[in-house]
Amino acid sequence: MFKHLLPILALVVAAPAFADPDAAEGEKNFKKCKSCHSIIAPDGTEVQKGGKTGPNLYGVIGRVVGSAPDFKYGEGLLEVNAKGTVWDEAEIAIYLADPTAWVEAKSGDGAAKSKMSFKLPDAEDAADLAAYLASHPGAAVASLGEILERGLHHDALDQTFRLRNTPERRDTEHY
């Protein structure tokens, strides 16, 4: 169990050293992700054409974990979803280091697994990639309708409305 936490601990310790992630470098790093993931805007604009093995990553930052529409998630990520966990840049970077270890830690289930087998253990590359994903925010936060429709945990409601009530979002959203 603890051997899976080492990459996560390494990223947490190294995080201050990579305080300024580079989204342009993250775009280059996304080439490693394209075989499984794409970034496609809601209007159909292909930011990054890629595979469909993994979910569309447009607007992933700020979205409840395991809540992309039209994607079938594994049980491990659904356990994290039930806790209402929301993706942010730090969580994405830590997840990329070792997805299964992250799912085990976040779900509290030592047997939980991630369907994503790819790992990006370099903390700087992972932070850059997370910054790149954050540069495509879209409608990242789950809507109330999505939460109710998908049966997401009530904590997702709290996370959603907390995220929407930030100064940056107050200027762009209507209540």
C-alpha cells in the first residue's frame, strides 16, 4: 500500500519547486495522452483530436471526478466521484504520477484501481500538463441538472456551488 503513495508524496514535496507551470510545455506533453484522450469543446471544436478510450478532457479542471458525460468510468473513479471530489490542477498532476495510487488514496479503498495505465511521474511535466488542461476551462463545473441526472453524491453539489462562488466566476456567470 505505501509503495503506491511514494509517487504522490514525491509530487507533494516537489510541488513548491514547480510553482510556475508552463501550459505551452503541457500542450507538448499532451501528445502522450492523445492515443486515449481528446480535447473537444462543447460546440464540436477540436482543440486536440485524439482517442476515445479515455474521457474528453475539455473542461476537466473544476469538474467533479468521474462526471464527463457519455463516458463509462471504472469502479475506482466512481468511488472517488461519490465523495464529490473536484479536479483541480494539483489533483490532476498528482493523479498523473500514479493513477491507481491516487484512486486508492482518494477512495480510501486499497483495492480500488484506475483504468488509466499511463503514468507521468515527472512532477514538472505533470504540472505543465495540468496547466494546459486548465487553459481549456469550458463549462468545467458540473451543473445542478448533471449532478441530479447522474446521481452524483450530494458533496458534489457543495463543491459545485463553492467553485461557482469564487470572485473569478462571479463576473462571468449569472445566478
